[in-house]
Amino acid sequence: MQDTSREGIIAWARITMTSDDIHLLYEYDRWANRRVLKAASTLSVEQFTRDLGGSFRSVRDMLLHIVGGEWIWLAYWKNPPTTLASLSNLKTQRDAVFNPDAFPEHNAVQLKWMEVEVELAEFVNRVTNEDLATMLPFRGTRIKLTHLMQHLANHSTYHRGQLALAMRQLGAEPLATDFHVFLVENSSGAV
């Protein structure tokens, strides 16, 4: 039985993923994001931008939240903010770059997403086990890069689930983005 005490959870958090694990996780993340983008491409502009009443108004806004998250975390990992002002500037820049008004339709989102995906893949492909152990400042403490990278992949997965629900609300069919589906589809030995 797993130790759920504070000490047990802290000990568990010390177990880290290797660069091979992170590479696989981000291969999955790219695959799943592409499937979500493909499913969203079937929506009309009206459906794509329709206010569904959630925390992110529309499919477009949810997609922009995911890719904006990937963009800001990548920027954070490359050059961690050293002051609250620099963190605030980074957030302001993200909000400007991913302003929904700049993305009236699916193709605009997809083009921006591909730019971010290339940069993120380059970063992930260069990351080493030593890099993953790097402690980065975060909310008054320091957290390993590997844990922040796990957080981002988890963040994207969470919001892809919301997108699946939004697609169903719009009468569209989402594509499966389960990790096991990824593994089966990529079972030719590359994964």
C-alpha cells in the first residue's frame, strides 16, 4: 500500500523521470495536441468561437490556453524570471501573443501552435538527465525542471479533456487522446 503521509508523498516526489521518460511524455503530448487540433478543424468558425460558458469561453480559447501555457512554461524554463516584475512581464507578453482576437479561425491557431511546438520539441530533445535535476524558482520555493515539465504535460491533458466535452456540446466528435491509444498507434518500436 502506498504511503500517503506527508513524508511519503515528499519521498515519492523525489523519484524523477529520466530524459527518455520526458521525451516519451512530450511525444505523447505533441501527438495528443495534434489530434485535438485535427478534431477542432472540423468545426465551423461559429462553433470554434462559440461561448460555451466555461472558464475558457470557446474551443478556440481553450486551445489558446493550452498553447499559451506551453509557450510561457518554455520561456520560463529557458530563462527563469528572477523578479515578480519579470514574471509579470512574461505573463503580459503571453496574454498579448495569445489574445483570442488575433485568432479568428482554426488555421490561425494551428499556425501559432506549430511554431510553439517546434520550439518546445527542440528544448525537450536537448534536455538531459542533469538538466532535469535543475532546481528552478517557483512561488517562493525551488522545483526540479522534471516536475515542472510533468506539470505542463498534465496541464495540457486536463484541458484536452475539457475540449473533448466542448466538442461533444457542439455536436462534433472528439478524437481519443488517451496515452494507451498513443502507445498502440506508435507500437512499431519507436516508442
